[in-house]
Amino acid sequence: MGTIGIVEEGGCLRAFFDDAVDTSSLSYVVELREETETGSYNISQEDWTPLLVGGKFFIAPSWVTDPPPEGRLRLTVDSPAAFGTGRHETTQLALEYLEEAITGGEAVMDVGCGSGILSAAAMMLGAKTVVGCDIDELAVGSAIRDFDVSAFAGSADAIRAGFADLLLVNISARVIDTLAPELKRIAKPDARVLLSGFIRGHEPDCFVPQERRERGDWLCSIGTRDSIRAPDVSAGAIVRQSAQWW
């Protein structure tokens, strides 16, 4: 229908259009309105308070100068996007798992890195190598600028086979299913895998988790490379044009 963008929010979709659109063919339109501003959540500084996540993280915007509580690591986040601030349930579940999963020296791949918050957390916890990728070039720029993350604009098909000890994928279930062969290819044989970004009843078909964690309706599925039900894709069968050096 010519949408210029779609945002997932709490199990619903918000679709944006430059011009008026006939929604009569859509079955579940809850609200139709004209917005004078786009691309902003209009979050005021007063509303954006610091946040404690898990046992190790203190998430706060740059204008909050309070030091983190003893024993916590500060993640400074100014992004207004729900999946980049640390306030979304799936991001929090992933951060809590990282505290358990990273013991030091791991190679971590963050597919759909967004603002880079999970990549930054992995680095703080002691991962040896952390790489993020996202198809949104603005998100990649933000991850590089704000967190000094090694990130590129692209997807999992640009990563070399057997790269990741830990694979983080916080995106929609449909995209995860599409990427399944690539995810399996870039994971080491004994790699751990965390998938998130979807709600109960809409999990990826390609993954048989060893553990599920939930917050509200949102899920986090945890497993290994063998939990990914997809054929192996040999490294030599596909020629990539970007980030092959990873």
C-alpha cells in the first residue's frame, strides 16, 4: 500500500504513509490519525529516568550524571527508539542472559544490532570480539558513534562461517526464520544462541529452544547451534561482497 515505514509496538503495528491512504481493505485498523511529526517518540528528558537491568547494568541517558551503583556497569543511551534504549522487554531479557553467558574471551555476533546496546554490553562483560550488523544504516551509524561498536550495514550473510561463540538475534520471528541457514552457518559447533524480539505464540519455526524466558508477552529463546533447524550452508558456496574479513 506504499507505506514508508512500519514499527512493531507491543504486539501491534504502526504503519506510516506520506499521503492519505484507503484502509477499507484492512481488517484490524484500530486508529487512523494524521501526525505532524514523524521519526520521534517525543520523550522528554524528565521522563527518561535511569534504569537498573539484571544484576550488572545501569542504563541512563547522557544528561543523567549520577554514577552507577556499586558493582554496576553504565550503559549511556540517548536513542529514542524502543528497541535501542534498554527499556524494551526483549532487550532486558537479552542483557540478563549476557550476564550469565559471557565469561570472557568470546566472539559475539549481534544480528540486527539496532542502537548497539547488546554489543556494548557484551564488550563491557569481557567478550573478546563483538561484531554487530543491521540493515538500517542509521542504526549502524548510531552503534558506531555512541558505543564504538564494530558494526556494518548488512546482514548475517556477510559473516564468515564458524565465527560466533555467542549469537544474539533480537529481531522478528519471520526474519529469523528467513535467516536460519545463515545463522547456523556463522555459529561455531558449540555456539550458544539467543533469539528474541517476538511474542508468545509467534516464535520462530526454525528454533527448538532449550530454555524460554519471558517478560509480559515477550519471549527470549535460548539454545545452541543444534537448536537451529536449518540446513548447513557451506562457506565456499556463497560469495559475499561485504565484511568478509569478519
